[in-house]
Amino acid sequence: MRLAHDAADINSIRVSVGEADAVIGGDMVVTAGAKMLGLMARDRTRVVCNSHEIITGEFTHNTEFSLPSDGMELALTGRLGEQAVSFLEATELARVHLGDSIYANVLILGAAWQQGLLPLSHASIMTALELNRAGVEGNKRAFEIGRWAMVYPEAARASIRRDVVTLPKTLAEKIDFRADRLVAYQGKRLAKRYRKLVENFTDETLKEAVAKSYHKLLSYKDEYEVARLHSEMLEKAVVEQFEDVKSLKFHLAAPVVAKKDKDGHPTKRAFGPWMLGLFGLLKKGKVLRGTPFDPFGYSRERKMERALIREFERDMKELLGLVNRDNLETCVALAELPLQIRGFGHVKARNTAEVAKQREALLAQLRNGPTVAQAAE
């Protein structure tokens, strides 16, 4: 947008290449995109940007998609200089201090105003928020929190740091973390089975690959796990993050009752809040998982998941007798293959088929040893 004292001073609505004076970025992906970067110019443009990672639509199509946050920050600072760019965790600040991340945009607006990027008075902005008549008090507070975060950045970061979960860092901590999750998923016996296989490996890179993949395979998300996660976490999350919730709807492709689309894939349908009660009962059925009494265990997907576990265990036992310094990289690639198996239903089946081809090629390479050309190298 363009601002001027008189409308007659604005000759065009769009901002031309290199003519942006201020960029207020609510989304890192858009702000650091090629189109936006083209509007910016060193020694002219200043940026205040929300550093929170917002997943884009590409995530739904690309299983390997990840946001290159460091690269996006570098693109902005490289073009404008570090002094011209300010990053702020607006989404997390809004969630922690106001109870709802929806205030992030007004919070980042307050930060931009404090940096001198908006040629508007404080009183005029407050009046605008009042005239809008939507979340007036919350938006006013968000604006002031954004200002405070610019003046006292360390205090702002510290205020949300205590609310962030500290993830395991060492390999031993990562293994313990996954073992504990398996206890919650099924029980101590499954966690013991997990540790028994993982502890066979001594090389840290290979051991970590095995630890990640084996945990993923053992904790496949079946009906019992979906029920457990919903019943144990959803209600608490809703209470903490939303106010005055009237009702909940669950969109599920429920087994047996789900209709099929023209391609034969199950479609989702909406279920009411009574599903939470059913989830509470269903989560207790996890003791049936993998037994002949598991009513869901006879589906094609569940059979495939159990077969993948057995296959991985066989492969890793064979790997113990094959691994050496020369083929370590290939061994790690084989151990990491299950991490590529993502999605549910037909999506998971397709990914499994693709991984199976890679598995055969890697196993053949390990069993046959290096080729003559490789040996010569």
C-alpha cells in the first residue's frame, strides 16, 4: 500500500520494483519470496518480519518439504543488510501473552510502528482498532506488546522461551525420548524391544538412523493411537488456546463406515463432539494391538505396517554382519528408508512400494560388495 498526505500524490496503487520503504511481514515465506525481494532496495527498505514458520500448501504434496528458515533470513539480510531487518516471534508472543496467535499480525504491526516504519500517530492507530470493532482490547494489547518486544527484545524472547519444550539433543537422550513414547503408545514391552535392537549398533550415525526408523515403524498411527492423542491432548489444547468454544467437529475417514470416492479411496465425514467420549473408550483398546483379537488388525494397511516392522528387524540383523567402514553410507541409507514412508491409506501404500524398490537395490549393493570400478577407486 501507499501512504500520502493527499490522494493526488498517489499516481499508482502498486509499489514498483525497489520502491518499498517498509515491509511488514506476517509470513517469512512470502516476505523472503522473489516477488517481495524485488520490491526492496538496500539503503531504502526496512523490514519487520514474523519469524514463525507457517507451513504452506506445498507441504501437502511434498513429503520431504521443509521450510529453509535460515536461508530465508539470509535472503533478507543479504539484500538489505542486518541493520535494516528485524525478526520477531510474533505468533508465539501472541499465543503466550494473549492466548491466541490470531493477534500476531497486529503485534507485528506494533513492532513496525515502534521501529518508525509507519508514518501514523499512535492515537490514529488506536482509533482505527476501535472503529474496526473486532477484538478491540486484544488488538490494542497486541500492538503494545509488539512495541515492547522491539524495545526489550531479550525480555520478549525470554518470555516465550520458558513455554517452549526442550527437545533431546544427545543420541542417548533421543533414544530415551522415543522409548518413553513407545511406553505411552503400547507399553514397556514394546520399549524394551525397541532398545534391544537399537543398542546392537555402535556407530552413532547408523545407530541414530536405526533409532528413528524403528520408532517410526513401531508406533504406526492406528485407530487406538488416534483415539489416545485426541482424548489426552485435544480438550486441553482447545481450552488453552480458544475461548467460548460452542462445539467440536471431527472429520474422519472412519473404518468400515467410510464411503469411497471414484478412485476407491475412503472419504472423510464430519462427526460431532460425542466422538471425544468414543476416543476415551477406544484408546483403552491398545492392549489388543497386534493380537488376533484386534478388530482393526485385519485391514490391508495394518497388515502392511506389521510386515514392515518384521522386514526392518530382519534387515537390521543382517546389517550387523555386513556393515564396515567402506559401506557405512549405504547401511545408513538402508536404515533411513522407513522415514520416507509417510501418509495414510493409499498414500502410505504408494510410498511403501517406492521404498521397497530402493530397499532391494541397497540390499543387493551390500550383499554383493563394491563393483570392480568402485574397488579400483
